Amino acid sequence: MSEAFWKTSLSAVGQNKILIRGYRVQDLMEGCTFGDIVYLTFRGELPAGNEGRIIEMILTSSTDHSFLAPSIDTTRFAASAGIPLQAAIAAGVIALGEHHGGAIEQCAKILQDAVKAGTPAADIIRSFKERKQRVPGMGHPIHTSDPRTVKLVAKAREWKLAGPHLTLAEKIGAELNLPLNIDGAIAGIISDIGISWHYGKSFFIISRVVGLAAHAVEEVTCERPFRAIDLSDVQYDGPAERELPARYRRNES
Amino acid sequence: MSEAFWKTSLSAVGQNKILIRGYRVQDLMEGCTFGDIVYLTFRGELPAGNEGRIIEMILTSSTDHSFLAPSIDTTRFAASAGIPLQAAIAAGVIALGEHHGGAIEQCAKILQDAVKAGTPAADIIRSFKERKQRVPGMGHPIHTSDPRTVKLVAKAREWKLAGPHLTLAEKIGAELNLPLNIDGAIAGIISDIGISWHYGKSFFIISRVVGLAAHAVEEVTCERPFRAIDLSDVQYDGPAERELPARYRRNES
Amino acid sequence: MSEAFWKTSLSAVGQNKILIRGYRVQDLMEGCTFGDIVYLTFRGELPAGNEGRIIEMILTSSTDHSFLAPSIDTTRFAASAGIPLQAAIAAGVIALGEHHGGAIEQCAKILQDAVKAGTPAADIIRSFKERKQRVPGMGHPIHTSDPRTVKLVAKAREWKLAGPHLTLAEKIGAELNLPLNIDGAIAGIISDIGISWHYGKSFFIISRVVGLAAHAVEEVTCERPFRAIDLSDVQYDGPAERELPARYRRNES
Amino acid sequence: MSEAFWKTSLSAVGQNKILIRGYRVQDLMEGCTFGDIVYLTFRGELPAGNEGRIIEMILTSSTDHSFLAPSIDTTRFAASAGIPLQAAIAAGVIALGEHHGGAIEQCAKILQDAVKAGTPAADIIRSFKERKQRVPGMGHPIHTSDPRTVKLVAKAREWKLAGPHLTLAEKIGAELNLPLNIDGAIAGIISDIGISWHYGKSFFIISRVVGLAAHAVEEVTCERPFRAIDLSDVQYDGPAERELPARYRRNES
């Protein structure tokens, strides 16, 4: 028999029945936290310990970072233009790129590859230095001791969820003399609880969607439509006003 | 003093400090569930009862509906084209429109306006009939007794979170002889716990982002790139092959 | 036989053959301007007169409006976060909402409905006044005599493309003592050349995509990554720093 | 003086004045084609020869490829969910990723780097073979002799716009015994007319937006809302229905 065009192992739907990874959705609603559901969806099985709780802490850590985050600003401008809520949120989600949460995926991939291969911290640092790139997950422009990172790492250790990935991440930070940042902490912890780096950015996305929703509603309910920069704040450094070249000056009528 | 261009009541950031609605983020991480955080973000205060738990049930209810949901299909096609995870998710979020989760916002607005004004169910139904429109939040193409709705409504009552909005929604359904669907149940419950209809779609969006992430990763890791329809499955009903009109046949060389 | 799931009258593809509305794509490339193609795609037939040329004028009119346009700002913030070009452009496209180009669709619908039904300008104005709404397509916050509008309207008349829709739009403006703005001019002209209001926003979108692409590339090549607002430019007006309520202060360890 | 937060060389706006690269927009509307404008925007100067015409041919080549293109399918599903036109188009734009038009950017970068450095075709091919990757811009799953590519290359030569980049692209194809595809042809030609690879995808995006708009309108006007896959077309290969583990079966009431 040929392969179906539409194929999935994630969920199944029938009349009055929805299965998520085999479990009935109403059972999950009754028995699980949202953190458990995220773990189940990405791993295929429910947590055996506090994995769901540490995921809820991760999701709580990154909902908002005020206008200092390009994702928030993106959503504010888009929302001001008169669009549905989900479209304003989607614009902000698009902005969660390589320089904005993307370090979770990058760092988790490095950690997972290195732990599997037994690569030491020094080798990782050297390979980034050779390419004149910074190791993702280390350092922060504002926070010298990010309270989110401190809390996450402490709880991961307390709940025995920390393992070789988080340890490696901390070692890299120590050798670089840089604090592990929130992206690096999340990368280490999700790797230690067995989640593939492919899902790395998801944790930031799920979390930030809450903040984006609130900023979109605040924009629409508290500000005038069409958020506009003042003309006097714009610096134009292109060519001065000029005439079209002769060949473009048509006498058309 | 003039108004600042960037103004918010949602969060504040300083060095090594992030406040969400006035609370330090590390305290929220330690003491609250993700459901509490959603409530706090949208309402401004932490729950006094089980509001956070019912929000987690809502978030658990709608993560995935297999390929029967256009949002999932949108993300699958987009992800197959070779784009970052957040972009694939954003494409699916865009698809959470008027016919796909939008009923939460529409229904919540109706319920909140009606409860405030004392409008009875019969009047609401009549006004929709006059415009030949269906009341949002009622009926489902597949589920005659949606297990998600049943569970949500039961818990809202058990936890004393149900009030006039959910009651009104159920009354409308009863008079129309249609089951309250998942959108209608969410609309009634969030209204009863005091959340503005402006946030209505947010609950579906936060929830569905989990499923979209999983479908995007499944597409990338289990399927070949560039999901393509087979030529033989396409029906073309436009004009047959034809020649350009004479005036467009230039002899240009 | 049952309806195909995938059905279209727009284009057909076979081996070494692509038909657009029945014409071979290579013939269109040879004989037509891009303006002709837009007209063909939306109308089904090639222009009989200067319709393609007026469309190119419309497309030229709206590529960029500097940072005064939320769409441009949206793309700049998104692009700064390290994402592919098409994702940065998509973020800006999302922002082309009701208050930002949306007036083309709204105004074209009004004009097309009114011309069909014979509704006079005064009736349209009255119905908007009753709903305390502004008629779309009239007035501009900066431009008292928008050079784009002036040029478009002059050429539409010179090329005998103007008809009852543009005339009605101008009449509405005259009675309101407001200049027709660029959205209103485009709405009138596309209606007169027979294009459905459903396509209204498309003209702005196709045009603006050029400017969004240029702004995204300028952001990436001329600015530092992660466009960040300065902390000192943000005004926070939410609750002051506070302690969690007692019930959230868990002694968990 | 400090750098302005908002800075651009692309356009300037004042009352009743809009400059694009220094030219008044009304002059551009009068004297230029849309192809000229795209060239001006990306290069900073107006074309000296047929560059604007070849750009219009490129824009005409790629508006639509029926349901065989994931971008089209993405927009169809999104549009069916009840969203504004620009949001449906944005969803399709997001899907123009590495495997779907992305080869224009990749190939243009390779060609521009190689021509500058004098790298021969054989070296490029070898470096891709070593990484077990395919050279972008070569070969097509359906078209053995793509009529778009044939036409573009012929006109570029006829108009003396072809140069070392297109020649190198053809050489790579010849050595691989693969036809240059539409992405590779566009990459070679835009490089020869002096446009940076950063803009590569833009040509496909501007073009495809026309087709996406038409497909979105066709979906909304010709199909029922909420495009849904039939249950029977879905293959589920996840775990069978199962009970929650004991620790998740709460006795909560």
C-alpha cells in the first residue's frame, strides 16, 4: 500500500474522540498540567518526575521583556494597523529568530552533539573562536546575573533534572568567564530531560505568545490606531531630491 | 510632560530585574503555574481560586486536532519549504481566523455584552437569525458530544468558576438544540473568570502553538522537503491553452 | 464524479508547460508588462487598453513611505532578529490592516455596491455619519495634496480609464471637503477597470513588498542585529514591585 | 551627534512629497515601469538599458505554479479560515523558504563570490560534492526544459544583459549534466545586472504575491470556509488509545 499524503504520530481524531499521543484529551485535561502536556507532545510519554514543573518554570520565565524585545515591538506596530489578534501575534512570533531566542536551538544542538560524542567544553569554544563566532547561550547585554537563569538552574538541580548537558553549558560559560544566559539555561535543561534540539525555540515561542497577546490587546485598547514615528525622528541619508534622467522623461500624452 | 512613545503597564525591565504586573519573574517561576501566569498577564492580578487550573485545562484541550484543522495543514506545508521553526508556527497561527477558533472572541463578546445589558438568550438568537448568521460557539461538524467541552464545563461548575456567562451560553445552545462547542465553552468560562473578550482567541493560540511546533518538527524530521500535491490530484477549470491576442505578440528583436 | 479537493481556474502546470489563465507563461513573459499580468490574473483576460499601465503606476506609487508606515517598522524590527528575508517581509505584510491600506478594499466595496445600486454620494456619507465612522479613502494626516493621488487621477482620465466609481469617490470627497487619498484613488480606478473589491488590498501589498524587501536588506546590512529600544525611552505605568500573595509563596524544597 | 534610531537611505517623506532614492514618486509613476522601480529600489539608480524589462520578465515568470507549490497550498488553507487578505498572503510568503525559491539567494551568493574570487565551476561543484549537497539552481523535478528559463536566458543574451555570472551558472549546469532551473537563471541574471544576492528571494516574493492574492480570493469566493481534510485520508501511526499512568489519575473532587 502506498504512503498516505497526510500522516502523523502526534494525534488522532474521531467522532467525540481526540487522542494526544494515545491518551484521551479529557483524561489529560483532568490529570495533567500544561507543562506535562508540552513534555508529552514533544517526547511522546508523560513525565516520570518533575519535568512538567520545570517546563512550566521555563514557560513562565520568558513571557515578556518589555519593548527591549524586537518581538514585542513587531507585534505592537502590527497590531496598531487594525488586524486580528492572531495576525498581530504571528508577526511577533516571526521575529523570534537567530538573535532572539534562537540561541536555545543552537545551544541545545551543540550540547546534544557534544554529549553524544564526548566533546569537551574547550573543543567547542575553540571551534567557535576559529570561526570568529560567539558560543550561543552565554552572556547578556543587560543582565549580569539573570534572575530567571539562577532560578531555573537551582530548581533543575534540586529536582535532580540536571545532567551532563547543563553541566557542559555551565563549563563553557565558566571557561569563557560569561554567565549562562536564559537561552543557554533552557537549552541545557531541555536537553537533560531528553527533548530534541529541534524543539528548542518552541519553549520561548509558547511562552512569549502570552506576552505578545497582552501587548497586542494593550496596543488596541490603550493607543490610537496606526502607531506612527514622528517625521522629525527620522534621519534620511540617501540622495537629495533630483530630476529623472532624460530618457525617463516621457512626453506621453 | 509629553506621552512616551513606548508605554506599557504589563512589564518592566531593569538590570537583573524583570517585573510582570509588578511581581518579580523569579518569584512567579517559583510560586505559580503557567495557568496562573496567563491569568495574571491578562487580568493584572493572580487568581484567588482555581482560575489558573481551569486555564491549564483550556490550554490542554486544544493543542492539536490532526490534519482536520487548517492551522495544522498550513504549518505542515510551510515547514516543508525549509524555514525556521518560528516561521512555520507563525504561518499556522495566522490561520486561526474567524472560522477557526475565532468563535471564542465572537462568543465572549456577545456573552459579555449581553450579561452587562441583561439581554436574554432569545433576543441574541433572534438578532442572528435576522442577519441569517449562526450564533458562534454552538454546534460542531464532527463531535456531537465533544469530550473537551463536557470536561471543561463540569470542572468549571465543580470549582465554582461558572457564572452567568456560561449559563447564558448553555441557554442559547439549548434553545437552538445545538451542543455548546469547545469555542463556546471557553468563551463562557473565560468571561466568568473576568477576562475581556479581546483576549478570547489567545487561549486557543497559546494552546495550538504546542501542536504546531510538534507538527513542524514532525514534518521536517519525518517527511521529504517540499510537500507537493500530485499533478493528477489537481482539477483545472480555467480557459484552455490559447494564443496571446495580436496586440501582445511583439516582434521585439 | 465528486469535486476535487484541489481545484483552480487560475493556472495549470504540466511537464515543461505552465499556463496562466490559459496563456503559456513564456508568451506572457515575451509580450506583456507586469501590470498586464496583474490585470490578467485578477480579471481573467488581458487589458484592451492602458489598464496594465495604470496598474504599474499604482504599483509604483506605494512601495515605501519611510518609517511613518507601521509595515516598514514591523519589518525592520523583525529583520533585526536574524530571520530569512521572506519572513521579515511577511511580518510587514501582516501589518497591512484596516488602518494601513485597508481603505482600498473598504472603499472599493462601497463604490462597487453604490454604483451597482445607484446609491448617491450623500446617502453613503449619511450612513457613515450615523454609525459615527469615517468614509474610507478620504483625507490624509500629512499630505494635503498627495502627489501620488494627483498623478493617478490625471492619468486615469487621460487614458479614458476613469468612470463612475472614481467620479463617485471624488464626489464623496468634495461633499466632505476632504481630498481623495491614495487609497481612495486606487479604489476608484481599480473599480473602473473592472476589478473586484476582494483584490483591493493586493495592489498595496504587491507594491509595498518591494519597499519591505529593501528595508529588510538595509536593516541586515547596515544596522547591528537585535534592534533594541533604550531602557530610558520606556515608560512603565503598571503596579510597583510587589511580593507574591501568601498562598503563592510555596515552601517547596 | 548621536546616531538616529530610525535611519534610511531608501526614501524620504515630507508634506506632499515622497522621494524614492531621491526621485519624486510622481515622476517615477509617470516615467518608469514597475521593473525600473524594482531596479532603482535595490540598486539605487535607474537602469541604463533593458534591466527593467528583464526584471518584469522575471516577475512574470513566477506568479503561480498551481497547487504544486507549498506557498500556494499554505495560503489556500490559511485563507479558508476567515482572515484578511494580507494575512493569507503573508502565510504563503513565509513558505518561500530554502527549498522553495531560496535557491535564488543561495545560487546568487555562490556566483557573486565565485566571480569576484575567480573560482572555476569545477571547484564549486567539488565543494558541494564533498559536503554531499546539491548545487542550488540546477535541475527540476518536473520540467526537463523549463520554458521560463529558456525565455529568460534568451532575452538576457539578446539584450546584452548576460555576463560572467549567468555564464558560470550555465557552466555548472553543463558539468553536472543538469538544466539550469528558474531559480538558477534568475540568480545569474540579477547578479549580472549588479543586484546583491541579499535581494535574491525578493524577485520570487514580489512575483508570487500576485498568485497568492488570486488564490486567496478564489478560496474565499469559490470554496466553503474551513478547508478540511477528510478523516479517511489521514493515517495515524502513533500509540493506540491508552490509559493515563496511575500517578496522573487524580481523585480531585
